[in-house]
Amino acid sequence: MAKNLANLQSQMQNDILKRESRVLKRFSVPKHTTAEKRFAVYQDAYQIRLIEVLSEDYENTWKYLGDEQFYKLAVEYIKAHPSDQTNMRWFGRHFPEFLTQCSLSSDHPILTEIASIEKAIEDAFDAVDDQTATMENLAAIPPEAITGLTFKLKSACRLLRQQTNALDIYMALVNEQTPDALESFDQPRHTLVWRNDMMCQYRALDAEEGMLVDLMFDGKDFALMCEMAATMRDADSAATRVAGHITNWLQTQVISELIIAK
């Protein structure tokens, strides 16, 4: 009896998750309804819960699209990426990538970029709580070692490269304001997302700072960062500008470790 019940429960779960109907033949139903209608209650309830999860994780993408279009997209996403984790936190992890391929992308190229901001913030919040480099750590480094110094960014850091004014629109949506019209740019705009203590932060970077953060992610040293900064603006002040950025990154808990070349 217990084995039969376990098999039935497993079959029902599979049919609810995958919207299949193999278990229906085992249903006993009143004359005024059908097994399909009764079972659809459970299937629909599960789908509605998944849509709720997406709308919570991507609240501002939802605001931008509106209820009807977001619902249609969510249903498409559920079919393309059925939940495969016991923790609902990870159900929507493919959503920004999915949006690049969905039918609405051609009309709303900004969708993926708004969703990417929301995903980056969620990921930053859940990232491991690694160590934080400080100004005291920097001051302890011998002057002769500075040129070869490299920087390890904290696990929560995310650098987004976006071709639209997605961050401006996202911030307007967060603040319950009417967003500006969509703008597209020839050169990508950089947005840095990270966690400062327990608070997620994000801000736009200018072209120079975006380039420098890119170099840090690639493990490049201070000397190369200064060389690259010199190609962006005044060469004589390049080292000073890079040092200023490093100070800001340390103060806002962007850097995890200062690494001296061996």
C-alpha cells in the first residue's frame, strides 16, 4: 500500500511539474466534471506560483512590460526552463538570457538589460561573504611593489556592459517614476553591482572606470591600469586618477584582496 501510494504521489508530482496527464486514468471524479479539469487546478496553481516567483525576482522588468506581456513571457519561460532546483531562488536564473531570444526582444531590446540588473543585485546579495581589503592594507604595501599590485574583486561584484539606458529606466521604475524613453548607444555603458556590508549597491561607471574594473577582473596590475588610463584622458594625471579609483573601491568594499607580485 505504501509503495503504491508513493508511486502515485511521484506520478502526480511529475504530471503537475511537466503539465502531463499520465496519472489521470487513476482519478475517480464526479459526473459533473472531468479528471482533466480537476487536475488542472493543481497544475495551474503550480504555474501561478512560478510566475509569482519570477515577478518577485524581476519586479521592475514586470513593471516595464505590464501584467499581460509579463504573464505571457513567464509562461514561455516556464516551458523553456522548468524548475529543476528545490530552492525557488534559482528558478529565474536563466530569465535574462531567455529574454534575448524571446519574441518580444525585437520590440523591447532593453528587457534583457533591465532583467540583468535585477539578477546581478540578487546574485550580489547571495554571494559569499569574503574578506574585505582596506586602506590600511594598501598603506602597508612597500612602494616598490605598487606597480605590480593586482586586485581581487569581492565575490559579490558584477560588471554589466549595456547598450541602452537600462540603468536609468530601472532606477525610475524603482522610484515609481515614469521612465525616460529608450536610448541605445554605440559604446557600452558600464554598471557596477556589489554588496557593501549587507546592502547591495549599484552605480554607473564612466568609460575610464569601467575599463579599469574590467582590467581588475582580468587580473591586470596597477602599472598596466595606469598605461590604459593614460590613453583615455590626460596621461600626466593617469596614475593619480587610478589611485583615486582604488581608494574609492577600498572605501566602498569592492576589493577583496591586494596581491603583491612575487
